[in-house]
Amino acid sequence: MEGIKIELSERIKKLPPYLFAELDRKKKEAKEKGVDLIDFGVGDPDIPTWRNIIDRLSKAAENPENHRYPSYEGLLKFRSAVASWYKRRFDVDLDPKTEVLTLIGSKEGIAHTPLAFINPKDIVLVPDPSYPVYQAATTLADGNIYYFPLLEEKNFLPDLSKIPENIAKSAKIMFLNFPNNPTTAVANKKFFEEVVDFAKTYNIIICHDAAYSEVCFDGFLSPSFLEVKGAKDVGVEFHSLSKTYNMTGWRIGFVCGNPEIIEGLKKVKTNVDSGVFQAIQFAAVEALTGDQTSIIVMRRTYKERRDILVNGLKKLGFSLNKPLATFYVWVKVPKNFDSMSFSEFLLTNAGIVVTPGIGFGKNGEGYVRFALTVKKERIEEAIERLEKIL
């Protein structure tokens, strides 16, 4: 008996091919051969979630009231904790009832936002290089992407004046992400003021992904887009508890800012998900309102790792900047390599896994990304391996 013919939708076919398939195959081969891999490829914190957060989850999970469907917008207690955290951290006032929405991780909210506002062929402005979800979310909403470059000579900040006027007039959404993945670039309030003016001039929704706002070093504190006057008139900011509190697997985040944008996203979410497990929301309240020592420890840990990796790579002749934020290091590949061939070279000859820059967009070519989610002893060992092969 023959089966039915299965054909993917046109929007799924438009998603870019998985560029790292060959690298993953070689990684799997190396593991099967018993190669001791040092994996800088995954941006997933290796530091455990703080004990007080785990204890709060355990207590909340025992309460049968939390076993039922949660509210779509999230517990008001959690959204109020978000508003309080924003006031303490950024001196930004938020109405937890209308200006904060609970997400199943910021990735989910980012991915669903274009579905609320993009009609087929509408233009979305996406940075290049960038987190691939901005591109995928636009494609799944049948939107058209205009890529604006993040270039080293501009400190990986976009030059808004270079976006053609006809494109800007037709655009409906602009994605931004600072501190930036993968380039590690940071933005200041002056830049965000320019973004607000740009958005008001061309009637564009700003979606700022601030997942790495708390992973910062050397006295730098990342500003919030919402600190800037008029920001709430044009946009929203996405946050995640994943990086700040080492809660990647817990899947909880939030978006805040313009209430109309949040209401649009909420309409999508009420039709496609049923909210975040309430016990996790109570644990997240503890994260935001409890002892914040974990953030200090997290920053200290990544700073130590950053310094070991950056100093080691520079001694070996690599070209890179010491990042002020994120747990990544963005490194130029040596001459005679592109990002894929250099990644394969490191894997094959040193058992070191990095992410090729081309996976983040055309302008990511010529770079690789190291994630600092590796213990310092392994980073030191990676530098020794690099010294031997180079």
C-alpha cells in the first residue's frame, strides 16, 4: 500500500539549509572515535541554576493549584516582579498588566511576533550577522527580509542612514540585539535615541532582543532600549532568564514595552500555546526578586574565562576585540581560511568545536564564534592545542 505524497509548505522550503550539518557529522564522527572534544559551539550556560530558584520550583510544583493550565499572559505576580526588576535595573516604569507579557523563553516571543504584524511580502529589517531566529520568524510569516550590515569598522553597529528610504518606508519591523550575538557589540543610549527617531520617521516596530543585558564586564552595564525617551511609543524589548540566571532549560522569558505590540503578540500566543507552567513562574519570581549574588558570580566566572581565551588567542596572533558583554568571543579566521574551513580544521586537528560565522549571515563570513560556556581548565587546554597545530 502506497503512502500519501508529503510536501512541505513553500514557507518551510524558504528556510535556509542547515549550514552546520557537515560540521555536526564530523563532530559526531570524532566523538565516536573517542576524540576528547572541547566544545565552544553552544551558547548554553554550564553554570547550574541557583539553589534558591530550584527550591522555589520544588515547593511550587507540589502545589496542585499549579498543575492546571496557567493564564495566557502569565501570572501577575511574575509580571509584577519583571516590572520591579526593570525599575531597579533600568529605572523604567512598566505597567505589569498591559506592558509585560510572559514568554516560553524569549526565542518563542521573537519567533511569534512577525505573525502578529507581518502580511505576505511586508519588509522586516534584519541585522547581518544575527541570531538566525529573526530571519526564520520573518520567513514563516511570509515576510520579505532586508538585511542591514553589522561591520567591524562601525563597531558592529548598524548605520541607519544607509538603509534606503524606499525600504525604510515599506518596513514594518526592525530586529535589533544588543549586547549582540554573535559579534559581542554593545550599544549606548545615543544609538537607541537614533533608533527611536528612525522608527518614528518611518513608522517601524522595533523589537530589541536584550537577552545578554546582564552578562557584562569591566564596569560596563548595558542600557535598556526602553530607557530612551519615546522607546515605548515604537517598540518592545525581549528578555530571557536563561543567560542571567542560568535557566536555559526552564523556558521562561518576557517581553515588555508598547502595550499595542504586546497585545498583538498575545493574540498569537493565545492561539498557539497555553502559557508557562506556573511553578516555573514562581521560581522565576524568586530569581528576579531574591538574592542576586548569582549574577555577580556569573559575571566573574565568564570574565575569568574571557580573559584566558582572549589573551591566549591574541598571543597566538588572532585578531579579535575583548568583549564587554555576552559570553561569546568573535574571532577573525586566519588567512587562507573561510569560517567553515577553519571550523573544520579546528575540529579535525585539535578537537575544538567553534561556530562558523557564515551561519549567522553573509557578513559573518571571515569570523568564528567561541562560547565561554566551557570551564577555564578546558579553555587553557584549548589554547595549548591551538598552539600545537598553528
